[in-house]
Amino acid sequence: MKRHFLTVLAGLWWVSSAVFAGEAADFAAANRNFDTGDFAGAAAGYEAVLAAGRPRAAVLYNLGNSYQKLGQYGPAILAYERARLLTPRAPDLLANLAAARKTAAAFEEPGPHPRVAAALNHLSRNEWSWLVAGAAILLGSLVFVSGSMPLPRRWLRQAAGVAAGLAVLAIVAGSAALYLRRDEANSGIVLSANASVHLSPFETAESLGTPGPGRLVHIRGRSGAFHYVEVPGTNLRGWLSDREVALITPS
């Protein structure tokens, strides 16, 4: 039985090693295409790496760079935004995202004060969630310990009180950040320069306007091959083809 288990474990390790080696080789090949100026080949290579495995910030960042070199600012901004979900504090990523937005005239929607926005986006939503969960576990442990046995020393009681206060503060801050960023799960990026918002979910329906490539929209519903979207900061709302818009957070 033990030998069988070790054999299975070794097999799983071999398969996972082969998969990671294949992804690394594909990533290196895409990097070579980028370095030689074959940006279309590089973009296709990075897309293949992402399709074969879980999203990685480095791959998404390079994919965004490839699309930006091709002048495809919608897909570039989408890739950068997805990379920012994983590494929200990477300076090169933030700089390239800002440059792509400026070139495409796809500025972020009006939001809270810049300092508040910076604080909200300093951590990813996953990091905020882990912070809240960790603080809740710490607070529960402190309550359990202090309730089951009195702490013998005064400095221990003081330290426990300070830790409990910090835990409560972290829970409140994290919960507020997650609440204020709740719309991100329904946020998408317009991919095409010719993307048209329609009055109804049909290609032949009246066009209400074109948001422009890279523009952030809020997706409020779906009908067939169309998404109902709202363009922040404008009165433009209607139906966009799913070929022309993609969620930042993949389904």
C-alpha cells in the first residue's frame, strides 16, 4: 500500500513538473518573439500560456505590453487590469496601465479622493479578504483565551487588549475596502475601438454610442451574446456584444 502511494505521488510530481516545464518553455518562446519584435506572435504565445494554466501576473503584464505595442489598447488594458488583481503595487505595471489609458483616452471612472483610492487599491481584494479572515481568527482566539483563563500578568492583558483593538480595526478597514470595491466583480473592459452600445441585444438594434477601447464599464446583465453595460461618468447604457467586452475578473 505504501509503495503504491509513493508510486502515485511520484507520478503526480512527474506530470506537474512536465506541465510547469512546458509552460516555462512556452513563456520563454513568447518572450523571444517579443524581443525580436514579433508582438503578434508574442501575444498569441502569452494567451496560450494563460489558457494552459492559472493566471500569472508576469504573463498578463507581458501580454499587455504586446497588445500595447500592436496598438490594441482594449486588450492591453484588460491584461494590465487582470495583472493588477494579482500584483496591485507593481510600479512598472501601474505606469504602463496609465500610459495605455492615456493613449486610448480611457480614463478611470470618477472615484473617491486619490488618497482613499490609493489606500483601497494598495491591497488586492484577495489580500483584503485574507486580512479580514486573519484578524477575525486572531480576535476570536483572544476572546476564547481571555474568557477561559485569566491572564496572570498585567502586561499580557494590555498586550491582548492592543492586539484585539488592532484586529477590530483590521476587520473594519478590510470590510469597508471590500464593500467599496464590490463593483469590481462586475467591471469589464471594452475591447474594440468600434464597439457599439445598442438599444437592445441585437446586432441590428440602434446604436447609442461607442465607449472607446479600454473604457471601463459595469456589466449589469446578460441576454444571449450581449451584456447590458453602464459606462461610468456618462449616461451611456445599453447592450454590448460579448466579443467587444470582457470581465476584468474572469468567470
